Amino acid sequence: MITEINKHEFHKVKHLTDWCQNIEVKAVAYGLNPGRIYVDDAENITAALIWIHGQSGFQLIGDSRREPFLNELKEYMRERIEPELLNLHIHAVEIGVVDETWEDVLQHISGKREISSDIQHVYKLNPNPISYQVTLDVCASQDEEVRILRIDEVLLGEKRYNNSSFLKDKISHFWTTIDDFLQHGFGYIAVHNDDIASVCFSAFTADQTHAVDIETVEVYRRRNYGAIVAKAFVEECGRVGIHPYWDCSPNNAGSIRLAQGVGMSLDFNYRVYWYNLST
């Protein structure tokens, strides 16, 4: 019987996450980032559906042939999960999978509703990264009033910037509390005059791997601020032995260019399925 387990029981799915390449899954299972976990059998867990709050989506892991997920997950989604998503103003179900053996389960879940899919890229740092290209790009912005600051408790406690809430909202989307982020993650911001122009920080963490979230405020895009904060983030990863993990869609050319510019290369792909919810 499909059951949602409590956070103090999340460790029970660790044997499934050990085989999963997606750090977001491990981050939730380890209790580091917010999420929820639904399992096929609370007494003998062989498959799990994991809600990753920071991605507003799910991941399926474990044995794709388990009967509870093949036969019961559709009804469970309709009665329990989908109404909660609608209450959160989320109007589509998005589910990532490690391989295509989950196809039958996904078709079962979506029912008569059209289901679509696409791949996601994951980039990781090259063994001997070269960041000269980023250095050259950044030089083009040296005439501007730009400061690079490491995110810390003092910075987050201040309201000195016109858009200080932008940074706090970004972090709060991925972390249960600001203190959790400060304990397990780190990041950098680019400041132009009194505005936070760009941010790059740890969105998920597990096993000395940090998933990157990066965003540049719209009015500051195309000025290389994203390259500056990404370079600062990756350089600290190198100094302290952290492995950066960069997840992006194949049509996000800007994100791919940034990842490659700081010495990262494609490590693996995974597939994401989605279907729309009727209101």
C-alpha cells in the first residue's frame, strides 16, 4: 500500500538513493532540503516517489515493476497529491526518472491526459577545469561598479540593498530555513550600486556535492554578472573539495554556456515527464 513516510523515516529510502545520480533526490532523503516521500510499502520499501520542493516536481526511484506503483499510484495521485498541488497553484505534474523503465507507471499515472517528456542535462566539473574564458568575459565588465560578496549571516540579516528580498526568497525556495542554508550551503552575489544583480548558491547538497542555482535580475542580464558569481562559486568548490552539479534544460543555451565557461562538461542526462492538471 502506498504510504507517505515521516521525515524521521526518510533514511529508510537511502538504499534506493545510493543508486540515483540526481543529487536533489539524495538531498531530500538525507533531510537536508525540504520535500516529501511516498513509498510502495512502508515495511519493505523497494520504490519511492519523492517530492522535491525546490524543483516543484517529483522523482521516481527504485523498482519500476512494483505493483503498488503500477496499480495504485494513479488513484493515490488523484485523491491525495494532485489536489495539494492545485492548492499550491501548481497546474502540472512533473516527474523525473533515471531510466525509461518507468514508462508504464507514468502512462498509468497520467491516464487519458496527454503526457510529454524531455531530457535534462547535468554538468559536472572537469578534472582539470580551465576558466580562462570566464576571466576574459568578466574583464569586459570591469568598468562597472560591481562587487562580489560571499553570502553570510550578516549579509542576509541586512536590508541594505534595494532588492534584498530577492536573495532571501531565492534561498527560502530551496531551504527550510536560512540557518539550514548557512550550515550546509554557500553562495555569492554580484552587487551593482545598491542592487543585487546576480546570485549563485547551493540549492541542494549531499555527499560533498552542491547543486547550483544561478539567476541574474532581468535588467542586469547580458553583462556577464552570472559568469562572475558562477566563477566565484566554482572556485570555492575547488578550494574546499566540493563537487558542483549544474542541472539545466537542453534549450537553455545561456546556462549551458555558463557551465562550460567555468570548466564543467556534460556528465549525464535524465528524462522528465509532465502532464497538465484539469481544474
